[in-house]
Amino acid sequence: MAQVIPVFKQHLRRNVVALAVVLFSAALGFAAKPPQAAKVKLTVSAAISLKDALDEVKQIYTTENPGTSIAINYGASGTLQLQIEQGAPVDVFLSAAPKQMDALEMKGLLLEGTRRDLLRNEVVLIVPKDSTLGISSFKDLSRANVKQVALGEASTVPAGQYAKEVLTNLGIYDAVKSKAVFGKDVRQVLTYVETGNVDAGVVYQTDALSTAKVKIVAQAPANSHAPVIYPVAVIKSSKHPTAAKRFAEFLSSPKAASVFQKYGFSLASR
């Protein structure tokens, strides 16, 4: 029995030493690894006419910047503007017209120095692909055989605002308004025409190019409406202003520009 105790103590000492070595090595390994930076999640509110292009731009950006995730809230620019005014947690805003960005800037809701004009678009008249009404110009919308025309709601939908300007300048707004079917955003207007529920609609060129179910029959004269400008800005209340500015700046990069141009946008700076 006297011989067993020393052997037991010897094994115990060896086990304690081995455990100490393991713990010390683990501690060194833990200390050698830098702490992982917390992942940043940005919320972007964007005009729905940007959806196809911006989804692709987002994929490129998040692949190159794995520490940032981006959630995009699409809708009519006027609706998004109101959400921001009411305190919605938004980091970056992309509007389909300066009007909505102007309203936020006047209320001091934009981060100073981050607003800039990003993209341009065109206003076009579309009809269902199989239309046989012979519509070939905006003025044709006042003809008796054109029964329904889809327009965006001018108070909240920039595409509707531009459409109203065009029709007013052509002197036919009142005639067309009486047969108008109003959409909550430009994509709803596009859907009305795609499904043949209306005879024609006014959308952006980029929306018309996104589907084979409609055809463009006319482009609005440049002097019939204000230029279609898409501004971008970081919202002042953003919890991640540095990351938000970095993403907003990326939207003007050559990589992002090539995507926007692929979908029919042109750069505002050109």
C-alpha cells in the first residue's frame, strides 16, 4: 500500500501538469485571435423602379464586404419619404425624384454632405405587347377608343408626377385623368399594362425594358417634364453612418455604374 500512494501521486502530478499545459496553450490561442468585428446591417429605402438593378448591386457589395448586410425596402418614393419623416430606421435613401429628397433635406433629416444626384431615367408610354389600338403617341391617349390608362399616383409616385407634367404640357391631362387607373407605385402601373387590364400606361424606360409583355410606343419629349433624376443620401439618424456613407459612395463606382447602365439607367454626372 505504501508503494501505491507514491505512484498515484506521481500520476496525479503528471495529469495536473498536462492540464495546465493544455489550458495555457488554449489561452495563448485565444489571445492570438483578434476579436471579430460586429456585423453591420444597413437598411436602404429605395424607389421600386431601382429594384432589379439595386438587387444586383447589393449582391456585389455584400460579397466584397462580408461584414455588411443590406436590407432594402422598396416602394413609392413619396411613401418612403413619409416613413423616414415618421422615424423609420433608415440608413440610406434613394429617391426617383428630387422632390422627396428636398423635403427631407428641408427638415434636416439628411446627413450633411452625403446627398448627390446618382442616376437619370426616361419617361415612356407603353402598351400591352399585343395591343391593336394603334397608340403611337401620348396625344393618342385622349382618343375615344382608349378606355383606361395606368398612371402612378402623382402625390406619392414620382413616375405619376412626371406623367402628369407631360400630359399637362401636351394639354390632355384632364381628358386622360377621366380614364386613369392609378397605381400605388410604378411597378403596379407596369403590371396593369402587362396583364392587359388597361390600354396603356406611363412608366420609366427601365421598367418597360424589364419585361417582354409590353412595348414602348413613345418617349416623352425632354421639355415636357423635369429631368428624371435619382438622388441618394445618408439619413442623419443612421446608427452606422460610416458604413452607410461607404455604401452610398459605392453606388457611384464603376462596378455599380455598369450594373445600372445594363438596366437602362444613365449616370447623372454624364
